[in-house]
Amino acid sequence: MTSQLHPDIDLHRFPDPALLAAALAQAVAADLAAALAARGCASLAVSGGNTPKAFMQALAQQPLDWGRVTVTLVDERWVPESSDRSNAALVRSHLLQGPASEARFLPLHRDTAEPETSLAEVARSLADALPLDVAVLGMGEDGHTASFFPGGDLLEQALDPDGTSAVLPMRAPGAGEPRITLTLPVLLAARRLYLHIEGAGKREVLEQALAAVNGTGLLPIARVLASRGGKVATYWAA
């Protein structure tokens, strides 16, 4: 079901997360299939956390030529894949399964102590996957998306629409570990941008953030959506 939440939002509402996951997987698969038909390859960036697990599992079942699809992450905690906090490990266990295991995966973490050491290498590895065909964002209860955390040390640089960096490190009180994140220009350049949220609490946060779009002190999610310059397909389940 589709309805309006805000001029920047094309809201798709679902009665439960399972139906959302199936619908979002079908929509993303259609976008990837269109990219494959048009350009012979396709690229997708997904978010971590618990919310997208069912979506990833549903997407893995979609009939695509996965060998021509590149998958990466919107952001990553600076931890190895052996950590249960690793978004790369989440992608490998929930998305890169069955036919989808044929996809090329570009993780963001490298085996260095700090993300700053590996920024140039990560950016080079992503270069031929950009612009992204699809990016799927999530959102935290604090209004962060990607690793654009309120109070982040490089938040303004990461949210600069004229910035030239593809990836930046991020440290913030609510982030836990140091992070690495795709920057706003990379997300804005994606041919399709989705926002996936679940629960009444997150919808309330989103509504509050969007209500203040013309004000000051915007939450990161509102700044991303306001910068998009077009409606963002938002998939929400109670």
C-alpha cells in the first residue's frame, strides 16, 4: 500500500515485515534487472543491522544473472568479518547465498587498525561499481542513516553534496566502533534510492525529522532525503 508521509517520501506501508521484505526484494530485483538489460552489469549497496536480514534473504531468491551484479555496503563498522558486528558477515550469510553467491562482493573493511589507513584503497575498489544502480538505506532511532551519526566527527564532510570523497571514516558517540561510510554524493548519484524502516518508533523519528526539514539542526536522515531532489521510496512495516 502506498501513501504520502512527506513530499520527499513515497511511502509503501505493509502490515508485517515479511510482506515488506518480499515487496522490497522484488522492487530492487526489478531495478537490477533493468540495469543488467541496459548496461550489462548492475551494482547494489545494502545496509547492515537486524532490519534488512529478511529482505536480503528474499532478494537472494530473485531470478537474476547474479554473476553480473556487484554488491557492496552503505557503511561498515571497522571490525573484521569474524566479528558478530560485521555488516560484511551479515551480507555473506543472508544475501550471498544460493544463486546470489555468484555476485561480486566489495566489502569496505580492510585489515588495518584504523579506517583512515585504507580509504584510498576502498575508494579504488568501488570505482567501477559507481554510480550505484540501487542503494538501500536504513535508519536508527537517533535519526542516523549510513554512518551519518548525529555528533559524528566528519558528519559535515560526509553530508557535503559537493564533496569529492567516495568514502569517509566516522566516529560518533552512538556509533560504537569507528566506521567507514559511503558519502552523500555517492548515495545521491544512485539511480534508485530506498529507505527501509520498521516499527512505530522509527516512523515517528522519521516524521519528526521530516517535519523540521526547513529548520535547523536537522537529523542526518532528513538531510539526506532533502538533498535527494526527488521522492525516495520508503518501505515501512509496523
